[in-house]
Amino acid sequence: MKRLRKYIIAAITITTAAFMLAAILTVGAQSKNVSGNWKLTIETPNGPGSPSLVLKQEGEKLTGTYKGRFGEAPLEGTVKGNEIKFTVKVNAQGQEFQIEYAGTVEDTTMKGKVKFGEFGEGTFSGKKE
């Protein structure tokens, strides 16, 4: 009887530990909430920029508005864990091109790389307002 009790207690302990580990891993894998207003700083070979974003997040889906040197445009993207990706189509002097952002989010900051279609690349950092 004592041996059976030891096995039952061990099984309960292992099961509880497994559930707790699964809960911790699930919370850690959840996407960051990036909804809100953001100010970005962009560094490129052609000089700096400072666009702003209004982001709306629903699950992993990201939508919003981008305001920058080339005007205002809608954006779409994803947030998975702490990874963020979004794109914006802008019109510069009659030529439409896509800007692609990819980076990471930590609390109220983000940083990463930005591609300006065929016109080059740079880095960005951002802070939630």
C-alpha cells in the first residue's frame, strides 16, 4: 500500500509539473500586443526618416496606418511571438513600391530591418507612444 501511494504521489507530481511547464511555454509563445501609436526612426544610406504608425492587432493579424515621407498608406502584417512583419505600399513621385519591415518587439519598443523595394535597405527602431 505504501509503495502504491508513492507511485500515485510521483505520478501526480510529474503530471502537475508537466501542466505547469506547458502553461509557461504557452504564455511565452503568445504574441506581443502592439496595438497603438508608434514613432519609428529609420536609418538608410540616403539619410534618416521618422514615420509614425497606428497599429491594430487581432490575434497574429496586424493592420493599421503608416505616415511618412511618401504620405499616408494602409499597412498589413503579422505578429508572431516577439517577431513583427508588416508591409506598406507607397507612391513616390508617381512610382508605387512596397516597404517591408521585419523585426522584433520587446514591451514598448521594436527594431529590425526595412527594405524599400528595389531602392535599398536600412534599419529601424520604434517606440510606442
